[in-house]
Amino acid sequence: MSEPKDQGDGWHLVATTGEIEDDTPEQVRVGDAVIALCKVNGTFYAVDDICTHEFACLSDGDIDGDEIECPLHQARFHLPTGEVRAAPATENLRTYPVKVTGDEIYVKVSKS
């Protein structure tokens, strides 16, 4: 995985398209942000990698359609919105904007 590179406007180069497989989440880090980078049907999504229910890396979980499932207690989250789709989680995930330029994948992480 590529080392994140800040473009100076909040966009960080985190990977190339060839590094991310369909339906296989990958963990990337931008500063203190730990992010699950996912590709579903050619579209890239970025969400917080830590489940809001209990500490578990969603990048260790499974993708089913446009949802990611926590490997610990099977909470499910909608990748485009971060919305909880299945208990036991009750708090939505933070989502991050993603853009692809050529074969480079950028995630926007604000300092707030």
C-alpha cells in the first residue's frame, strides 16, 4: 500500500487502483485517521475502520453488496453513507470523500 501523501488541500494519496480488489477492504492510515478503503462494483468508498460498537477493524470484515460487516459481532454499515444497517452497532460510521485520478486513489481527511 502506498504511503499517504498530503496534496496540501486535505486530499491524501492512499493507494493505487491496482492495490484495491473488489469486495476486499484494506486499511489505510492518514495521520490519526484509520480508514477502511473499499471497492464495490468499481466504486471506491472510505469509512472509519473501527466499528462503532466495539473495537474491531472493519477491514478484517466482509463486504456484502454495499455494506461492510464487522468481524466481531456482525454489525453492518452502509458504505456510501456510513449508516448502521444491523445491530448491535447504533452509531453510524464517519465517511470520507474519495476521488480517483488516473490510477491514484485519494481520500479527503479534514483536520477536525
